Amino acid sequence: MEMNAKAQKEYQKADAELNKVYQKLMKILSKEDKKLLITAQKDWLKFRDSHCKFESQQYDGGSIQPLIIATCLSQQTTKRVNDLKASLKERSSR
């Protein structure tokens, strides 16, 4: 139970960082680029959620499943944060 809580906190932390970086990026984009990012983000969220569902499915009904889901969500979200940070850095240096 303690591991589940820790994994959930890590995911919440990553999600907060994602929202922060996403908002920073949105502020510097053109109207057209904002539309593209919104579409990409929606698509990414669908991918992340379905990917983590797939990864946890083998543990369906098991006590470890919540840990697997939270860990996957955290890992995928952290990857997305890094992608958005790279985009922000690239676009800020223009």
C-alpha cells in the first residue's frame, strides 16, 4: 500500500510538471502551432493511457496492478515532459 501511495505521488508530481511545461510552451506558440500542440497532446494522452492499461493488464485483479499503472503513468509522463522541454528550449532559442 505504501508503494502504491509513493508511485501515485510520483505520477502526480510528473503530471504537475507536465502541465507547467505545457503552459509555458503554449505561451510562445503561434495560433496555428497551438492548435497542433493541442491535437498532439490529446493524442499523446490517449496513447499514454492505453499503453499503461496494456502494461498493467497482465496483473488484472492483482494487488500490484495499481503500482504498475501509477509507475507507467509516471514514466510516460516524465518522457513527455522531457519532449516538451526540448521543444520549448528549441523554440525559445529562435
